[in-house]
Amino acid sequence: MADLWVFGYGSLMWRPGFVYTDASRARLNGFHRSLCVLSHVHRGTVDHPGLVLGLDRGGSCVGLAFRVAGDERETVLAYLRERELVTHVYKETVRNIQLANGEAVQAVAFVVDRMHHQYAGRLPVPQAAQMIVGAQGMSGPNSDYVINTVEHLKGLGIRDRSLESLARLLEAAPGSP
């Protein structure tokens, strides 16, 4: 069975949760990293939703691509589906990505479903910050998620100025971590 490539753009980059044989910086064109998903479980509740990342249409996104050995393909896909398709706000797709060495490969990527009720769209930074402050779900405070995401991206040498701007607002908020 052929190897599988998986594209990660958020927590999947530093907490993949599956066995892989190789990881490479990669670019996905046609989508960008965005806090565009209302979180009702992990970083918020239905009454006080938080915001989590999704791959939304337009632009490009630098992330990590993971190569999975062919004999692990079905196990990893099952794990990813359980992790990413909890409320079906993401759609499993196969997209062309470009690895750091210039090689083009097809990878599984989970993109946001703009028709889903949890799709928040592009929010102004102050409005996003207001939603995030105080939101908390079973995986912890929403502000921790955003701040940790920015720190991990920086550690991988990936800049996301929009997220960095939001993280600065959150760090300055009263009661911030």
C-alpha cells in the first residue's frame, strides 16, 4: 500500500498523535490558517463558544507534512477521522502540497466546511479576542490554545502575523496566562 501524507497546520504539527516516518515543512496553496471555527467542546461551550483553527479558502498556509508508512495508512486515517471529524465542521480532502525540498505530493488535509453552523468566518481581531477571553472547554482555556499555537509556530520558524497580533491582545487581557 502506498505511503500517506498528512498536512498539519495547527496542533497536529506538534501533537500529531500517530506514527510517521518523516516530517517536512510544507506549503498548501489555496487555503490559509484561520481562527474561523466556533469551539463548543474543546475550547468553549455552546453557551460561550471559543475559536479554534481551520483551513479556510484563499491564500496559502505553511505547515508540516507527515509521511505515514503504507501499512499504517488505515490506522492513521481512522485516528484522524476520530480526532478531526467530531462535529463534522471539517471536511477530509486530498490536496497538492509542496514539501520544503520542492517535491509536490498529495496529502490528506482537513478544511473547514463554510456551510457548517460552527463556521465563524473571518472575524476582526478585537472581536475574536473578546470571544476567546474566558472561553474554556474540556481541553482548557481558549486563550491558552491561541498563545500556545503562536509559540509553537514560532518554534518551527513559521510566522502568522494575524495570530501573533491576537496573542499579544490576549496576553495583555486581565487574568491572562
